[in-house]
Amino acid sequence: MAQMNFGGVLEEVVTSKEFSLEKAREVLKNETIAVLGYGIQGPGQAGNLRDNGFNVIVGQRQGKTYDKAVADGWKPGETLFSIEEAAQKGTIVCMLLSDAAQIDVWPKIKQYLTPGKALYFSHGFAINWNDRTGVVPPADVDVIMVAPKGSGTSLRTMFLEGRGLNCSYAIYQDATGKAEERTLAFGIGIGAGYLFKTTFQREATSDLTGERGSLMGAIQGLLLAQYEVLRENGHSPSEAFNETVEELTQSLGPLFGEKGMDWMYANCSTTAQRGALDWAPRFHDAVKPVLEWLYYSVKTGNEAQISIDSNSKPDYREKLNEELKAMRESEMWQAGATVRKLRPENN
């Protein structure tokens, strides 16, 4: 492991320099990695592992997603099986199904978790709140996690570009004495940029907070509020969208993503710098109480229970699609669709 300074705090991280791909292949050379689920994370992780020379099979129900797996080169009866068959064949059983699907299939696959196997996750939800999910692993298997800090699509795209997506990792249960070695090998195998250690509890709470906060929920709320204020004061949809979303995603976001917020500030006008420095603390003071409330709701399991209750309803997909449709058809994102068509690369 390497020690790195994160803003004055020393943390240990693992990269392919400390744990090489060759070592990862050696650690997992006798393992059959069974990826259950081919939706969000499954294609990226399975594809990267396969390309890196690991023994991988996929478990997926029949349907459109199964057909996608076939199109991606997974062969029925050889490397593509039903979820139950894959769980039986795998020595590392990867729960890459949705949280709702993990709860649903658990009674069917737990019988295949025989002594010495590893049960792998990329999210701590099912284990951290297993008093609510019912996902309680047997005591004689390793329970491990590698959680990419991004979508499976990003993981795959960056891998194909020769880059890695940062990942956290955790060991919940070490039954074999080799759980950490297995976990690090898996992380290197999927092409992690670097690996930092966490726990299932910390990953689950930070992940749900991030999704509801700055990554998705808060950013949509902030963007919509600014767009509405501009529109209510006579600005056109094009102007409101460009000043709210387009400039953020196409110009400023890449700048602070590459070199930091301070660097981005320094490369904007002094007028912009002055205003941003004045208003950032006001937004911080307004938003922090909401985030504290959010974190408490996540930590106490309230958010998990809301998800479990919602996802257990037979029409939950239809309800989600209705809400997403309403967002898609809102004026702000309809304006965005037009703006995207007008980008130079689309003309």
C-alpha cells in the first residue's frame, strides 16, 4: 500500500504499482467469477475482468438484458447462465443486481454459497441494512466489496481508454483468511484507478447521501431552482439553460474536475471570482442543514426502508418511469435537448 496525503490527512491507497495485474491473476487463477446481473455494473466489471484474462461467467434472467449479454460475446451454456446456475458454478459470487433484485434472489442463491466461496458486492446496501433486506451471509464465506466511484459504463469506457476509475473496497467477513487479497485482486482486475479502504457501513451511507445530495438529488434541485428564477424574470429558455447547465457541464465542470475548484476560479473573470467567493459561503450555510438531515435519514435506515418499500411494489418500475418522464418533459430538460443538438459536434 502507498500512503497519500489527502488535504493533510494521510490515507493508504492501493494501485497497480503495489498490487500488479500479474499478481491479481495469480491470486484469482483458480477462481470462477460469477457476475450476477448484467444491468448497471455487470457489463463493465465482467467485460474488464474478461479482457484482463480472468475466468468470468455471467448470470442473467432471460430477456432484453440477457440478449445484450449475448451481443457482448457471452455464450449461453458456456459463459452465460441463469442466475442460479452461475451462483452454483462461481467461487466468487458477485451480487451486481439492483438492490431490489438482490433481496428478491437471495433465497434462491444462498444455498450455493458453500464454505470457502466469496460473496462480492459493489454497494453496501444489502449487507449494511440486512436486518431489513434479509441478506445474511453464512459464516463460512468471505464477504467482500469493491465499489467503483462511477457508473459501470464509465468503468468500461475508461478501461478501454487505458484509464482507471477510483474504487473503494471493504471486507465484511474474512472466513478464509484471504479475503483482502481476493478483494484487491478483484479491484485491480476490474481496472481500478486506485483503491481506498472503507467499510460496508461507510460505503452504504456515503453512497446514499451522495446520490440524494450533490451527485443527483441536490444538483437537480439547484439547477431547476436557478432555471426557474431566470425564467420567472424574463430570460429565454435558451439563455436560462445555457447559464444554468450548459456552461457548468461543458466548460466549468471539466476545469475543476481536472485541476480543482481553486484553479477553475483563477481561470474565470475577476467579477466571477468575487461573486463566487461571496456567495459560496451563503449556499454552504443554507444547504448544510439539509445535508445533515439527509445524512441522519440515511444513517438511521430511513432512506433504505423507503427504497425497500417502494421497490417491493409490483408497479414500482412504472411509477419510476412516470417520474422520470415528467423530468424529461420539463421545460428545462426539453430546452437542454435542443441545446445539445446545437453543439458543434452534432452539426
